[in-house]
Amino acid sequence: MSDGSFTVLADALVAQGLATRGTMMGRPCLRANGAYFASGGHVGDALVVKLPEARVREEVAAGRGVPFAPGGTPFRQWLEITDPSAHRARELLFEALEFVAG
């Protein structure tokens, strides 16, 4: 498990009182103000975050993620992070938190 894994990042946000745990489509997830903003991914302990659609496209174009498509159809506002950098994963997680918290 890397420092950028869903489990490590989720534990930190929950401990700080910034998020609560839940499940979404059978996967562990994080919520803020009742809205889902992060989840465990398809492979291992990957991180999936909710971002504005344009930001998802930017990250995909830059090669730092892929559209999250659990049933084969991509979710427009969800990005599965493929950049293994823990720093990058944290940045996107906080961006997702800000996006749903408004």
C-alpha cells in the first residue's frame, strides 16, 4: 500500500474530521456534506475522485488518470488516478473534497 492509496488517504481525512466513510457500488468511499467525493478503484487500492468534467478530461489527456467506468460506461465526473505519486493523489483528493463541499 502506497502513501497515495485510498486507504491511507481516507484514514487521514476521517481522522481529521473532513470526511466520513461509506460505500458506493460495493466499494469503500468517502463523503463530505452527504456527497460522495472519493472511492477505492478497480485495481488494488487505487483512488477514484469526483471532479468537474473538464478537470477529468485534463487529467486523462495528461496521462495521469483514466475515466472511471465500473460497468463499462465512463462516469463523466469521476477519475481513476493512475499517477502513482502520493503528492498528486493527495492534491486531487483535496480538489475533489472542495468540489463537493462547495
